[in-house]
Amino acid sequence: MSSTTQSPHTSRQRGQTMYERYLRTDDLLALQKPSEERLHPDELTFQIVHQTFELWWKMTLEQLRLAMAELGGGGYGDAVRALRRAVSAQGVVAQAMRQLEFVAPTDFLVIRTGLGDGSGADSPGFRAILRAAPDLWDAFEGALAREKTTLVDLYASPQAHPALYDCAEQLTDFDETFHLFRAAHLKLAQRNLGLQATGTGGTPMEMLVRTLGDLLFPALWEARDQLLAQVQQQQGNAGVPGASGHGNS
Ligand code: HEM
């Protein structure tokens, strides 16, 4: 059959369909250990889940960089869209990580013997996101300065700069989803290794617990402290009951 009469879905070159060539499925599917080399059948899940993270974090980084550029150029709507995609990608990997809850701790301990000193702490995607966050924050602060507003004022009057407010909220969402990854990952690590273990990379579990206090954009959360204090002061001046800051909500 001549190539002109072939459907685009079945056209072959060197025995591969267009789909296979375009997506390089041969390469992709060779990126996991073949079954005869696996230490345990669930090593396939272990590798696929980690590789999934690296792919989606690669895309996340692209979106964060795009958002950074848009913030720098005043394209706040486009920055919001890029940030929204970055946030949504964290939901995809969060779901993927749950697959590892099907791996029994005793089976994970077998898989772990093949990791050497390999550790998730060396994840290129994770590290790149941590490195990008301060630059992204600088770009956002630049936008605040350009619009002649401050973070607390932005939160006090969202309608004064709606697009910038949306950016701030997407950055908050991103910080939150990143934190939720760390929290879910900690529980996954603990259900496999217990509370006292030291990781293959030499990090004690206790250190992972402490990272839960880390924030990508601490100023976003501090702004809420300031807003609360500001509002309580105004309400106190106006004689609103419960405005002293000692209540629970
Ligand atoms: C059975 C599943 C897993 C276990 C038991 C586990 C365990 C651990 C441990 C003990 C650490 C501390 C560092 C060290 O190794 O010494 C760590 C760090 C880390 N792991 Fe995992 N992990 C698992 C799955 C994953 C997955 C699916 C990812 C996704 C890429 C991941 C990413 C990370 C990252 C980014 C760190 C550094 C965390 C930080 O510095 O806040 N881990 N993991």
C-alpha cells in the first residue's frame, strides 16, 4: 500500500506507527526495568509513579516560568492561567502518588534495597521548583510595585486590582498544593518506613516532618496575619464583640 493511501493513524516508518514515532513510545516504555530485572513486581509502580512526577513537574516548571514572564510584562490574566495549570498539575501527581499506597511495606523494603543512596530529595523537578519559587515571588512583588500597591492592601481590597489578586490567590494555591504534596509524601514514607527511619539519602524522618513548616511564599501567609490584625483593630475601635483576637475563628 502506498503511503498516500494509508490512514494517518496507521502510517508506518521503520515498523512504527505515527503515534509511536511522535510520542517515542519505544523509548518511553523502555524507561522502566524489564520484569526479569525487577526486585519485586511493584517496582514497576514505584518507577512509573516517580517518573510521572518528573514529567508533570517539568510541565509545572514551564508554567511557573511563563507566569514569571507574564508578571514581568503586566500580563496578569495570562499569569493567572499559567499558575492555574501549575496548581492543577499538582493534583494529577497527588493522585498518582496514591498508587504507592497499594505497595505493602514489606514489598517496599525489597524495592528499597535497589535504590542505593538514591533519594527523592535529588528529584530534578522538585529542586527546580524550589529554585524557581523565589524568582517567581520577585516577579510578583515587581508587579505589586508597578501597580503601586502592597500585598496587605491587595488582600484588604481585592476588587482594586482583581487580576493581581487572582495571581496572589493562585500563588497561594500553588504553595498550598506543594505543602499538601509534602504532607501526603510524609504519610507515605511513614506508612512504609515507620516514624524513626533514616532515608536512603541519609535524611531522618524527623527532617521530613520539619519541612512541613516550609513555605514557598511565606509573605502570602504573613499578609493574612497582618490583615487579621488590621481588621481586629478596626473592629475593636468600632466596639465589635469578639474582635480582641482571642476567639477561635
Ligand atoms: C514508597 C514511597 C516513598 C518513600 C518511602 C519515600 C521516602 C522518602 C524519604 C525517607 C525521604 C527523605 C530523604 C532521604 O531519602 O533520605 C524522601 C524525600 C523525598 N522524596 Fe520520597 N518517598 C517515597 C515516594 C516518593 C515519591 C513518589 C516522590 C515523588 C517524586 C518522592 C519525592 C521525594 C522528595 C521530593 C523528597 C525531598 C523532600 C523534601 O526535602 O521536602 N518520594 N522520601
